[in-house]
Amino acid sequence: MPKVSSVVVPYPTYLRVYEPLAAFPEPERSHWARYARRPGRPSYQDELRRSLADLLPTPPVAVPVHESRDAFVLDVDGVVCVCPWRTRLRGWQALDELAEELPAVVLDAVLPPLVRRQAAQDYERWLARNPDARPWIRTATWQVPLNWFVLVSDEEREYVKGVGAAAAGAAPKAAGDAGAGDGFAAPGDFGDELPSLRYRTPMVQARRRVARALRALRDAVDEGPLIDGLVDVGRWLEEFHPRSLVELDYGGLVHVLPAGELEGDHSAADVAEGIEALRRGDGTAAAEAYGRLVERWRAVRDRRSAN
């Protein structure tokens, strides 16, 4: 994928699953094995820039014509694990959510109804041939959904402050050029100059945490968005190999939040504290933990509409 721009694109956050090569059927397995040895692999910023560039032509390209052959690659205890981008599939799925995110007049200006209808028809035909398709990546903007934090623990938090190169418009290094000792670069691995905040956990641990959290929530509260979201994420995780790795990445959001806010953000710890309080029957402590989360993420989302 050629680079479109060196501008850092903020806002999106990611939940990714890296599967071992053994989980992929041939010939895809061989493709990813060759891909993993290739230097200079593109980063998540390259994918974002390409998607934004596709909106510039007339008519705009709502969804890529061809599926991406790129992926993120990690070495997990000596096992090569791959997280395919599947940009086309994710683009189709994102179109379904746009109507809830944007006013109709704005949506029609960015993606005319004819373009959206054509994309929806293409997706319907493709889905009929690929009924079991699922993405390896989930994306959110201007937030990290609270149910994502259930999957990880504060001990797995990895924060790199960086030195402010993003504010100056510096281009991140392409993934694969970061010089990691194992030869496999992470999505946000731009070297030492840019900030990053992420969590990584084994799939078995993520599934265990989901199950424990659901038991505690269902015993303490009525059905609601938090439980529904956690059930949805849990079902998604069940689709993958048990030796996979789960990654929660603040992605581009780190480029719009001050370092002090990122340093003080221990949302996974707050979520774990709230769930444990519910398990003990301590509603006051649970409410305090939830209040900290709501206040923190409301302040982040408010930046979306700030001038």
C-alpha cells in the first residue's frame, strides 16, 4: 500500500485479535508466512490515510474495491501471529453504523445515497458467498468502549509517552521498521518519537475475564447496554483460535489527548474494581468506579464537538 500522506490521523481506537499461522487455511497461511518476513510493512496510519483519500474522488469510494492483503504481525512466545486488516469487510460494516453517527445532511454530502446503496448491495452479495466472515479488528472513534476494558488488566498496560513528534506533524515509521528485536512490529510501533497506549493479553485470559464479568453483572444489575456489549464481544472472541492474542490499542486517540491524561488513565483498573465491588455486593464502591470512568470518557468524547 503506497503512502498517501505523512499526516498523523487521530481519533480511532482498536480491539484486535492476532491468530497463529496454524489457524489459517491454505493458501492464506502461506501468504501470511511470506508477509511476516517482509520488511517495511504498513502501519494502521497508512490504512487510515488511504481510507480518507478514497473519499476525495467524485464519486467517493465508500469501500475498497478489493480486499486488503495487509496485516499486523506479532511474535508471541516464538509463534508468528497475524491480524489481517480486512479493510473492505470493515468498511461495509462501518457503513451500517454511519446513519447513527452523522446527521443525514452530512452523511449525504460525504457519501451520496447512490454510493451507499451500491456498497450495501455489494456487501449483500459478498455476504451470501461468505456467511461466516468476521473481522479481526474492531474500531471505535473518540472512545474506548467500556466493555473492551473487561478483557485486559492494568498490569498489562503499556504506555509510551513519546516526545511530541506527532504535534509537529512528523510521519511515524512504517510498522516493520521499528527495529524490534524479534523482527515483528506492533501496529502503533512507530519508534521512540510517538506516544502509544495499549494492552495485550492471551485469548484464554480475555475469555475468562468476560465470563467472570458477565456473572457478576447479571447477578447485580438488569440487562442493559454494558451486558449486551460484553456478550457481543465475548461471542466475537469465541470465533478465534485459543492461542490468539488480544490487543486493546488507543491508536490515534493518543495524538489528541494530553500526556497527563494518558498517564492518569487506568480505565482497566477502574473497570476491574467496579466488577469486583459488584461481586462483593458493594454498590457504593461500584458506583464510584463507574463514576470515574464516565467522567473520564465523557471529557474525551466532548472533544469531538469542540472547536
